[in-house]
Amino acid sequence: KIFVLSGVSGFAYKTEIETGKENVVLQEEPDLGASSNVVTRLARIIPRHQNFQLYFDNYFTSLRLLEYLAKEGIYSLGTVRRNRIPDCKLQQEKEIMKKERGYSEEYVADVNGIDVSTVAWKDNKIVVLASTFAGQKPEADVRRWDKQKSKYVTIKRPYVVGEYNRHMGGVDLIDSIMGIYKIRLRSKRWQVRLFYHYLDLTMANAWSGDEKYSHLAEADIQKVVDASKNALNWLENARQALAHTPRYQQPPHTTHQIRQERQNFESIVNPVLNKPKPKPKEKTPPPANNTAGDAQPAANQDTQSQAQQQSQEQMDVE
């Protein structure tokens, strides 16, 4: 098994090979358990206090991991197993299953000075998520197929679920890219198979890094960079203002203002990032040779027209 730290675009930044019971922890890092320590080791390359967001599934998630990442300046979100939440205030699954589809509830707890939001949502089954930056609100309307009614119905989806679905899947994207031109050579030696796998991963990284935005001009890329810096500065100022605001006072920024800032950011960035790649120019067939003059006999003209037609038909086939 190989653990991968990847971006949403399918670029692998760091990998770690599972070696059994080995659990390496540095002195300045807490021992969070075998699964959470994997995230700690992979996250060493992430710059601290730069508003990065890290997503993982319920194999890795624990409240202590979210607390540690938040103190390191890294926001995090992940699905979580209910038995990993001490003194969980969420309703039991059998009680939530009695609710209608789309029901959700949220509890925010203070974990050693870090606010951690836990959200339970009922879809086909119950999903529990924990995050240090996203919660239940604002909810969005999504369509789901109802087997009993035999039609699509609209239900509410918490914001944290939408963020999780939007950013997870980078590793699956890597696997799909690697599977297109995978090395088919076989070997009984695990070292050789591992070498082939990392060779496939290297080629997938080269494709993901070069192909997706290689057609963008430097001015467009700089526009995205400037917009990202402005958005990060606004978020950091808003975070500091909120941290110095007493709980009994109104927050310094409303939800409408936050949505407006996000819309302004997306209006600048999305047209650049979604710009389609130019299509390659189609090759035009070479003109037919016409060496004969206009004063040729009729028989020669018919022969020449037939030859041109055959040549044209051959070019169409090619």
C-alpha cells in the first residue's frame, strides 16, 4: 500500500510506502496514532500558516489530528468514524435514520482551543464529517434519485459535504491517468513492481503538470496569482478580526460579504482556469497536379478528371 499526498488536479506531491508496524515520529511532532501519523509525515512539506487545506478520509481522521494541523496553520476536513469522537453529541445512527433524507445536524466543540465542527448528514446512508474551517451552513440543494417515488427529489446538502466532494478524488484521478498507459510488464519481485508503479506515477505527474494549464499565457497566470494573493490577504484579515471579536458581539463580516468575496474571486479565476485548449489545426490536402493545358482533347480531359477523382477519393480514405 502506498499513501499519497496529491492535489485536486491529480498531481502527486509526496508518497509513503506502508511498511507494517513502523511508526516514525519526530520529536516536535505528537504521536497521534499509526493512521493519523501518516498524514503528519506527508504534511511536512506543506507551508505553515499559508491557509492551505488538507482533506482525508475516515481512515486517517481524528480530533487530535485536526487540532494539530490547525495549530500548524493548516485547515483540514475529513470523514470521521463516530467511535473516534470522544463524548459525541450527535444523535445515534438509528435515530438519524428515522429522519427524512437530507437531514443534517452540527455540533461545534472546543478541542484545546481549536473549534472543530462535526456534521452528520443522511443521504443513502449516514455520513459524519469533521472540519476546522467548514460546517453545516450554508446548505445547498442537490438532486437525488428516490426509488420509492421513482423520480428525482431535491434535498439539502451541508456545505462541508460539498467541500469534501469537490476536493477529494485527486488520488483516484492519478490512478485513472496511470491506467491509460500503464506498464504491462509482470514480475514476481515486489521491488520491480514498485519500480514500475513509480515510473507510471512519474509520467502521470509530468502529464498533469504540463498539459492542464500549458496553454495559458503568462499574463493570465499572473492574474490568477494576484487574485489568489488578494483573497488570502482578505481571509487572513477577516480571521484576525474574528479572533479579536468577543462572542457576544456581531461577527465583523456577514455571510453575504463572504459570498460576495468568493464570487468576485471566482469571476476572475474561473474564466482563466476553464479556458479551453486550442484544437490542433487540420492538415489540408495538397492541391491536385494539373500539368495539362486547357487545349487538351476531350478524351484526355475525361481521363484527367477521372484520375483527379480517384486521387481525391484516395485522399478522402486516407
